[in-house]
Amino acid sequence: MGETAGEVEATARLQKLFEGHRLTPTQRRIAHCMVRRASDAPFLSSVELAELAGVSQPSVTRFAVALGFDGYPALRRHLRDVAPAAEEPGERSYNEYQQAVHAEIDNLRHLASLLADPAPVARAGRLLAASRPLPVLGLRAATAQAAGFAYFARKVHPDVRLLDEGGTLLVDRIDGAVRAGASALLCFALPRHPREVVEALEYAQGAGLTVVTVADSTFAPVARYSDVLLPAAVGTGLAFDTACAPMLLGRVLLEAMCDALPDAQARLEEFDAKAAARGLFAE
């Protein structure tokens, strides 16, 4: 059975309320629970909502405060008082999964508009191409982006060093890259931003490296220690951030680096020949 018009309106109001707020995974779990119970949400106590979402009651209070309310009672009053928004002619209502996809599409469109000026990416590509070796840093949420970049970059760059583990050895590995002749460091920095990434970039700059950073925003904590910052927004509509735009920006940066490496095409052809000889791929 489909949703009634009232349920659709209640869901839309809640989704609009949550837009633009950076919520923790626990808070997003509460938000998703409220969306699923949109019609009941204005009448649930904080204890009832906590039980439904599988979180603690104080987490519900912090969630309300994160949305800009004095506490959960104020949030509940708002939900009871707000008038149903009239649906525009032809407007579609999306469920929370579709909303997340459409938000990512919007992030990609925004990235496309930023790339209308290719100069920052081209400059970053030249800096990375010239660095021997090239350290690529990404911790926690950004590990996958850093590893993906390093995997492909090794096909065209002679010495790529992935820095995907924090701790006391991180500075040692930065020092090692500097001693080996590195001139630049690439960092992927995504929320929630680990303090040690910020500290590592500060150290890298102090050691003489030019820092190129792919981050979710120009206002990210790493901006202060980035010589070239390339922004790509993350999606926040699900319990955990989605990072399609940062991943795509990483591939664009790879393309720019290839353009700055005169032997990139020769290296790719050499790899393809060896892969064929080894029967490396099934297709």
C-alpha cells in the first residue's frame, strides 16, 4: 500500500528540516527513524524515539540541539506546529534512498561547475607529476579515495607512496619521502576530519612539501595547511557520508597528472602489454 498524501507531506517536511545539518552517524540514525515514522514523529517522546532508533535518550536530546532547537520538546513542538507544505504541480516525492542519490547528483553538478576553470586542477597535476616520490595521504573515511588514486597513479608515476595508516610512523614516512626527494604531497581529507591528518599536513608543509588537498569544503580544517585545495562535497543523506564527488575529482586529478607526465602513455602501453602476456585479466 502506498503512502497517503499526508504521510508524503510529513516525510518531505522532515527531510527539509534535516537538510544542511552535519549530523553524526548516530544522529542520522535518529533522523532516518523519524522519516520512516513521519506521521508519528511529532507525538513520540524522546524515550520512545530513542527506543525506536536503538540509541540512548541523551542522543535524542543532542540530535535536537544539533538541529538548532533548545531540546527535544522544542523540536517536537515545531513538528506539531509546522503547517503542511503544499506540493508544487509536477513535484515528485522521493524516499530517503532516492534523496541520497539525487543529493550526490547535485554534488557532481556542483563539481562540474567548479571545473569550468581547469587551472587549479592543472596546477595540482603538474605539482604531483614533478614529485619523486609522490606521497598520497588518506586516513579513516578518506582511505579508499587515497588508495584508489595511488593504485592508478602507480601505472604512470614511477614512485607513489600510499600513507594510509596514522600513528607515530606517519611522520617518519613523510620524512622518508622528503629525504627521497619528494616535493609535493597529495591528501584526501573527508569528514569527520582526523586531528592527525591536520597535524600531518602542518608537518609536511614545515618539511618543505607543497600540499595538494582534495577536501569536502574550502572551510575544512585542513585548508589552513593546504597550498592547493580542491573542494568536492560529500553527501550526508545516509547514515554514513557518500563521496562520489571526491572520488571523481581524484580521477580528474589523475588525468591532469598524466597530462604533465611526458611518458605516461608509454607506461600505460607497457603495462597493458605485460598484463596481456601474463593473462592478468579475465576479459
